[in-house]
Amino acid sequence: MSFSIGILVSTSILAGAYYSTDRELSQEQSTSNHELELSEEKATEYLTERGFMVIDSNEYDELKEEIEQQQALLEEQQEVINQNSSEEELDTQTEKDNDQEQTAIYTLEITDGMSSRDIALELEEANVISDASEFSQYLGENDYSRSIQIGSYVLTSEMSYHQIAITIAN
């Protein structure tokens, strides 16, 4: 019997602790729910304190429209710049065309079995170089004659012996 009384007393103590704790939790939850109810002013103040910028939807729409207008203006300015650039390119191209009349441009086809002397003679005939024997000697002295590659190469009379040699010895 004393065992039964002990169980009854301990159950009563546990029930009292359970129900009193439950009320305290309910009160804390209702207090925290009350704290979560923020006004627009409090939210704005909170965000502003943390460095955020708060604007309403009308201001946002106005800013967005202004940005779109600025982008359209920028695109128009870019088109004008591109048109001016195109005109300058045409002028530059015309100047280059005039210069090309004086500059010899030649596509050299190097085939299997061609010697550096054959290449030099062909370049001299095309007015890319002025002296075939001098160019042939340059290739030999600088070990380019052994590195000449088969293929097609666009060369100009404005290129130095070194530039031509590097191009064909790739």
C-alpha cells in the first residue's frame, strides 16, 4: 500500500509540473507572436538601420523605367559611335588600299622538294624581297632553311626577312 501511495504522490507532482510548464510555454508563445507583429514603420526602421534602402513599389517602378530609358539612350549613343567607327574604318581601309598599291602581297605555296633558294627566287619575282641570294643566305645562317614547312603563306613586301622566315618556318 505504501508503494501505491508513493506512485500516486509522484504522479501528482509530475502532473502539476507538466500543467504549470504548459501554461508558461503558452504565455511565452503568445508573447513572441505579439512581438512578431511588425508595423511597416518598424520594418522600415529595422532595414534602414542595417544599411538597406526601402522604397515602395511606385518608386521602384519609376526607377526601373528610368533605367530602361537610360539603357535605350546608351544603346543609341553606342549605335552613333559604331557608325562613326564604321566611317573611320572605311577611311582607314581606303588608306590601306592606297598603301597596298605600293605594298606587294603574295601567297607563297611551299611544296615538297622546294629549297630555300627556290623560295627566295619566287619571293623576289613577286617583289616581296629585293634580293633572293641575300634572303637565302639569311635562312641558312639562322637555321630557318631546315625548318621550312609545306603550306600556303601570305607574305608582304613590308615584312622583314626575320618575319618571313618565322612565318614559313612556323
